[in-house]
Amino acid sequence: MPEEPRKRRYDSLRRETQALQTRAEIAQAARRLFVTQGWAATTVRDVAREAGVSAPTVYAAYQNKTGLIRALADAAGLSADPAQQLAELEDPATDPAGQLAAMASFDRRLYERAGDIIVMIRDAGRSEPDLAAIYTNGRKNADRTRRQVFESWPPGSLRDGLDLPTAVDIYAAICNIDAYTTFVNERGWTPGRIEQWWREALPRELLDPGRA
């Protein structure tokens, strides 16, 4: 007889789990469609059909397509394991070159696991202001992190004559989604090889030779 009360006790957890699973399935369906057929050509009904749910279920979970994109953008950042990057950056034994390596590793993970989403948001943002804002904010947040890291370095860490804004610019020019996709799609590099190149190029371009 105690079996029935136990089932009722976990009904709430079961519903929450099912709701989370449904949201995940909707997001995965949206990602497939947005990447393969484009943002503009994909409707909420398309996403619902792909996920095997009703359109009202999609609206209830994400409100609209922009809500879906925001969720995908958040998931993209989490997929790169920002907690790992933070732990590596805050390690007292990590010097500036090591911090650059940690940042390069994060970027590699981000582009490898969610590069398709980043490219889709950027390209769709050319005609959709909401998506343009999501992409621009992501870039600004990345620059803000880099600046904070560079500001924490001991005086004289940057290459002679290199100021902080220029260092941030150089990092962004070397480590970006376009460089990643060029090496992977056009040049046949592996993600590991790209990360290794970044680990070598960033200290060479940014740090005083004695620290690089």
C-alpha cells in the first residue's frame, strides 16, 4: 500500500523533469532548423513539428523565436564550460601565458560545440535587430572578460608599446569564429591544432618576450 503515496509524492518532480525534457527537445529542434534552413525561413510551427509538440507548447516554453535564440545563446556559452575557464584563470600558479592558454581553450570549446549557433545568430542579425543585439552583447562580454584578465597582470606583462585596448583587439582578431571556421572547413585543421596555434600565437603577439 505505501507505493501509491510515494508515487504521488514524486508527481511534482516528474512533471518538472518532463517539462525540462520538453524544453530541451524544443531547443534542439530549433537549433537544427535554424542552422539548416535559416532563421527567417523557420517558423514556430516548424519548430513544434520538428520537436513533436504543439505550437502553443513552444510559445509557453520560449514565448517566440527570439526567446528560443536567447536560450540557445545561453546554452552555447555554458557548453564551453565557463566554470573550468574561471578556475584556470584564478589559479594562483597560472601566469599570463597560462591565462591566455585557458582563454584559448575556452574559445576552442565554444566554437567547436556551438559555432553553428554563433554564425547563425550573427548572420541573421544583419536583418533582425534583436539577434544583432544578442551577438553584439556576446562580443562585448568576451572583450570585457579579456580586459579584466589583462588588467590583472603585473606591470610590464604586455609587449612593449602595446596598450590595453589594442591587446584586446589583437586577441579578438586572432581568436574568433571566422578564424576557427576557416581553419576547420577550408584548411582541414583539427580543433586541437587550432587551439595549439592560439596558445602559441597569443603570447607571441601580446606578451613581453620574457613572459611569453
